[in-house]
Amino acid sequence: MKLTAADWRKLRLSLVIFVLFCLGGAVLVLFSLEQQQQARRLLATAQAHNAQAQAKLKQVREEESEIKLKAALFSNLAARGVIGEEQRLDWVELLRDIRNNRRLLDIQYEFSPQQPLGNGQGPWSFQVSSMRLQLQLLHEEDLLNVLADLRNTAKAQVLVRSCEVSRQPRPPGDSTGPHANLKAQCLLDWITLRGPQTR
């Protein structure tokens, strides 16, 4: 079957409409593909922003947790009297109380002058006072109890730098009363923290 010119004239409008529909369909497909790519780009950007926001939120929560931990530590140190000027009179009374409560035979001590610990720069600085401590002991547990009492109740952070324990011979002819079996010599650091308002 052959198409004549009259047939082509009749089909021309249908062909034009068909071509226009094909072009419109192609334009719609291209537009939808572009919209899809743009939506993917927007999704990737939103996901990146979300990941950044989550990372920042995690960092803020970690910093908040760290600040709470440091605030609790600071409050604990302040409650114990570690922050501020050293309180040597309280320290001396504490040593006297320990001697009485633990029924120690003899306790002697000597504090060195206070000195800055480390470079001491900034508004806060650690101060240290060294102390030589000599004890006459019945047994080793007395020394451990004294050191635990100092760590737990002193208005300072007490660090033991060294301790030497030696056996004591019983004096000849002394067979009555308690006798010091051990002699302990320790070097302790009493550390306090001074801030701007305590200088």
C-alpha cells in the first residue's frame, strides 16, 4: 500500500502531534532526571549537614560530660579544703589527732617552706609543701593507717614520695610497756591549689 499526497496531508496533523508529544515526553524525561539528580544532591547535602550536626552534638555532649566531671572534682577538692591557702595549723592538729586516735608511741614532723609546683603560670597554680615524717610504730599497719588517714582527711592532696621502715631493737633492761618495734621515715608532699582570689 502506497501513501498518496492526499494521505500525507491527512496524516500531517497527526504526525506533527506525535512529534510534539515525543519531544514533550523527552523534555519531561530530561526534566525528571535533572530533578532526580538535584534531589540526590540536596539529600547528600542534608545528610552531610546532619552528620556535621550529629558530630557537633556528640562533641558538645562529651564536653558537657567532661565539664561536669571537672566541676565535681573541683567541688570535691574545694570541700576537702585543697583549694585556697594551705592550712598548716589544721594539718598540725590533724597529725595530733591521728597520733591520739591511733595511739602512736611517737610522731615527729617538719614542714619545708611552700613552693610552686611546676611552672606556675596561669590564674591557678599548684603549691607544694614537703614534710619529713618520723614515726615510732608497733607494727607496719600503723604506718598504713596513718598514711590513709592523711590522704582521706587532710585539707590538701597528700602524696607519699618515699618511706623507709627499719626494725628497732628493744632497749636492754626494758621489758615492760609498749616498745616501738619499727621506725618509719617518710617524705610527703602536701599539695594545694591556689586561684586568683587566694593570692
